[in-house]
Amino acid sequence: MTTAASHSHGQHGIDEERTAAIQSALIREHYLTGEATGVWDQTSKDAMLRYQAANGWQTKITPDSRALIKLGLGPDHKGLLNPETANIPSPHELGVDSLTQPGGAADSQ
């Protein structure tokens, strides 16, 4: 009898270069001390949890994409036509109901 191999999808860990960048940003923001090692250890996880909690974000998944963006480690926008607008949050992300915004459905009545 053969057993099915377990295949998981998605990222399995954070590579050393990315980890060092995250650690450097957490050090800069005073959530982590010492030097960036490139090892995603418990100290790094704890620092990220504190950073996320301080910003009112969930703390179960680390690192949270919003935390990475706020730390200046979001996606690379060099190839975009309008990179200056790539990080502008949507009304939904800002917690604003689009029906109350100018040009929304409420204005057309």
C-alpha cells in the first residue's frame, strides 16, 4: 500500500535575504534589537507580532502583508505604469463605505 505524498502549496518559509530585510526594518522601528541575522527565529516572530499588534492588525499570521508594506518592504512597483499610486489604499482598506464617497451610488439620486 502506498501513501499519498503530502504536497502543500504556497510559501514554506521566509528566505534569508527577505528575513534580514524584515529584521532590519523591525530594528529600525525599535521592535527588535541586535543585528539582522537572516534567520526567522522566535525573537523575530515575537518582534513582528508586537509590531502587528501595535498597528491593530491580526497577530496569528506573521508577517502580515500590511506590516511588510508599512515597514517599506511591500511589492516592487518598478515595472508599473503608475508606481506612485500602487500603494494608495482602496476605500475598503480605509474602512470607508464607497456609497458615501463622491461619485458613489448615493450621489446619483
